[in-house]
Amino acid sequence: MPNEPPDRPMLYEQIRRYAARLLGNAGANAGVGEDIAQEVFLRLEQQRSTIQQLQPWAYRTARNLVIDRFRRDGKIQSADGLPDNLPADATRFNPAILAEKKEILEMIERKMNELSPRHREVLRLKFQEGLKYAQIAEVLGEPVTTIAWLIHEALDKLRKELNVSH
């Protein structure tokens, strides 16, 4: 699947927390956020071939399911589909989440710096510069197949180092 985050359990947990925050007091009974996350991943399996960007799709689907729940419960009062009395926590800026992401990014950066210079270069050209394989091949003067192999090899090493399954 294109642009699929490497860690589906982590995405599942992110969606569960997001849904629980949006539900606020409406989701006070345990497991409503879990129900939404399960529904999102059930739909993912059903619509897998049509999804272009997994993470935004998952968040949008979770938000729509929460809005559907509010509509069903008669709690919608605003044009955006969320109730006017949504608790502040539902949309609160959370520095802890940013800190967690920063920590993960720093760990990835450390592991990337442990790769060979050649592997680092192809990954940076691919993911930081957004170049296609053919463009990277042109920049480095290598065949496209070599670039594809280097990227595969570098990602495989990172997955093993970060203990991420794919």
C-alpha cells in the first residue's frame, strides 16, 4: 500500500487516542475509542486498494465515525460536525505527543547516521528531497535497479535496527 506507515499497531493506537479525545465525555464508557479504531481498521481491510495515503485516510475515517456517533446520539450543534460543547481536551495541543514524535525522529536519525554514506544518500534523496528512483539514478550515475536495491537494503537495515515489522 502506498505511503503506509511502517508500524500499524502504532497507527492503531494513535487513531484510538484521537477518537477517544474527540468523543470526550460522550466516550466516557470504556472502549468507545477502541470501537472506532477497530472500525477504521476493518474499513481499511475492505478498502485497501483504494487508499492512497493511509495515515490521513485513517484519521479522516475516525473523525467521520465520531461525527456519525454524535449525529446518532443527537449531539451535533455546529456546522463542522462536532458538538459545540466538545471538551477542550478533545482538540487541545499536546506537547507530550510532540515530544514522543521528536524522540522517535531522533532515534531514526541516529540509526540513519549509522548506515553507510551510500545508503544515507539514497534515502535522503528519496525521502527528504522527494526524488524518484530514475532521478536518483541520474544524480548518482547508477542504474535504477541499483538505486532500488540500495533503498531496499537501507530500509531493511533500518527496520531491523528499529525492530519494525513490515
